Amino acid sequence: MSKEKEKWGMVIDVDKCISCQACVVACQSENNIPINSEDIFNQRRAIEWIRVERYWEGEFPDVKARFIPILCQHCGEAPCEPVCPVFATYHNEEGMNVQVYNRCIGTRFCANNCPYHVRYFNFWEPEWPDSLKNQLNPDVTVRSRGIMEKCTFCIQRIRRSKIEASRDGREEVQDEARSINPACVNACPTETLYFGNFNDENSKVSELKKKENGDHGRGYKLLDELGTEPNVIYLKKVDPSAKEEAHA
């Protein structure tokens, strides 16, 4: 099988995340995600393509809050794909796990098989107040009730950049341009998220992958022991107090 021309992926530096939720809000706006009211949250039926998980490390009184953004890992060996009876989710030639909305029949098999819990079932027909209807993104379809949805790496931006590259006579899209970044990457104030082409050796994500994947690097993948081969790499939290204790 020929090597993929592009392999889109993300590197997330957990050490920089301050849990400001800017990525969550940007994703909601860019991708026409339904409004999550208090009632929907109480029913545990909220939709968030990216969420910031909070967890705790240490023992009281030295307990510390940690934050980690979680989104679709776009697995190379995605557990969600083989269980879909209508081939609504598959792995494309650009390294992304794609969700075809008009094929989905809402079996939720993929959500049950996803170890990261990042696929969401749309229980409600989405509605927005009149004051917010003009902010809907015309490049993204509004999903109807009864289908699965998840992070797409803002694929509409990648497609637009490819069209612009073809129009301008360029063979490749501009990898590090803000126009190709997912909304969450552009909105992050601390540059926690990096997006790019892993097959481009000069891209920022490739440089981070090479630097951090060694024995002394900070790179790791969520639930790597499952063999899902995620296209999202995390960089460990740096704890200065732990280093001080180690040298004491």
C-alpha cells in the first residue's frame, strides 16, 4: 500500500493547558454543535467534540489539579470502524477517522467500542435562538437527530486550504498556516495544541514527535497498550517540585 501523502495529527502539551475552555467554545462555534443546556448536561447527553478533563494528583494537602484535553484520537486501528454496519466511519487516506453523517443509522456501536468516549449520539434535533442563527458555519452541515458525531480535525478547513492551493498553483497546502488549523488550535491562548502533517518532516508536529518520543522525551499516547495507534500525541506535565525532590 502506498504511503499517505498527508497524515494529519495533533500534539498536545499537557504542561501548557490551563483549562480555560477556549478550545471547547471555539469547536462548538466552528462546527455547529448544538447548545448544551443545564437540562441536557443533567441527562448526560451533552455533545462536546473536545473536552478538558480535570483530575487530581498527590495526597491532601499536596494534591494538585491537572488538566488534559480529550478529543477523537483519529486512530490508525480505530475500534469504532469495524463495528459500524453501514460503513459510516472509516479511515481515509489522510490519516483521519471520518464520519459520514448521511450513512449513519444511529446504532451507537461505534460509541460503545470507543475506549476514549469521544463519540456522541445526537439525541435532539438541534435548535438555536434567532439571535445565534447567523453565527452558524455555512461550511459545516447541521446534523439531525439520531446520528453519531465527533471531532473531524475541522476537515472543512483542510478542504478549503486544498482548494486555495490548487487555485494558487501550489502543490501542497501551507501546513502551519492558521487557515488549516482546527478551531481549537487557533483559539488556544497558551499554544497547548499543535496541528499538522506528520508525513512532513519540517512540520512542527513532526519535530515534536521526533524530539519527545525517545526514552527521555515527554511524548505518550492515551491507552497506547490497546494498539489503536492514535494520531494524537500528548506531552507529559512537567512538575518542577518533583525534580527538586529527586535531587534532594
